[in-house]
Amino acid sequence: MESFVQHYGYFALILLSIASSACIPVPSEITYIIAGAACTTAVTGHVEFSLWAVIVACSLSSLVGAQIAYEVGRYAGRPIVERWGKWILVSPKDIDASQRWFEKYGPVTVLVSRVVPFVRSFVSLPAGIAEMKRTLFAVLTLIGSTVWVVVLTLLGYAAGKNWHRVSGDFHDAEWPTVIVVVLLLALGFWHRLRSVRRSNAA
């Protein structure tokens, strides 16, 4: 991922930010820390990014990705569940429960989820299905995403001061991070499958 960011610059950051907020589990933690480090001279010997440009570009592109997932959920979520729900282990009852949840706790859920690893990639879809107000969703998403980007980018910036010591750790962490994400997805699917089977047996 480091070479991808270095080679394609801001385009890579924007693409990865959109993906990480659009139900694609891209490890934004690594992306933003690398971007922050590249705002120093430690990574390549010269400054590749502007710290403020990284924060603005990644925050706004995170909003774009979240909005895409929101619109998919709003316009296609329920029809997909009604037609293909048994194959993706989601029922109309689940949609109704999600909608009730977002009616009560939607703003807090969206805001907090934006700074929670893994969860932040998927919260937009149920928010769209629940038809949360677009403006409120966008504002809370931008706030939460900006906080997430700022914290990680500043951590990367600080790490850039000692990048020769920590860069190996980031390289070593990339594949384990991917493996953890895959395992979490598999665990979630298995748990959901058991819940559906119990419901059908009841």
C-alpha cells in the first residue's frame, strides 16, 4: 500500500478513502498514517504531500464514499433484501429493526462509527436503508471522518520523524491487517448464519 500511495499520490489517497467509506474494508488506518509520514522528508527524502491537503482530500473523499453507500442503501437496500435476502442472510424484519434503531440512535451511531475501525466502512448502508436525513448524515459523516483522518494523519506525521525505525513495522502489519479483516468478515457471516438458522428453527 505504501508504494501505491507513493506512486499515485493524491489520486491513491482519494481512491482509498472513497473505498474505505463505501463498504470496502480498506485499512484506512495504514493509508492515513503512511500519508501523514509522507508529509515529512523521512519516507522518500522529500515532502510528497501537504498535511492540510491530505486532511481535506481524505475527509471529503471519505464523505463521497459514505454518500455512495448511503444512496445504495436508500434506493436499493430494501428491494435487494426482499428479493435476495435469504442468500445474503438479511430479512425485511432486520431492515425494520435497523430503521427503528436509526430513528432513535442514528446520529450518535453515525458519528461514533466513523472513528471505529472496520465498522466505519459499513455504517452508511444501514443509514441509507433507514432513510436517515441526508443533510444530517452528511454533516455527521464529515465531522467523524475528519476527526479520524486528522488523528491518523498526525500520528503518521509524528511517525515520519522516525520513519526508518517504524516503516518496517507498517510493512509487516499490512498482510496481518488484511487477514484480520477477512477473519472478522468470516466470523460475522458465521454468526449471522447461526442467528438465521435459529430463527428459522423457532
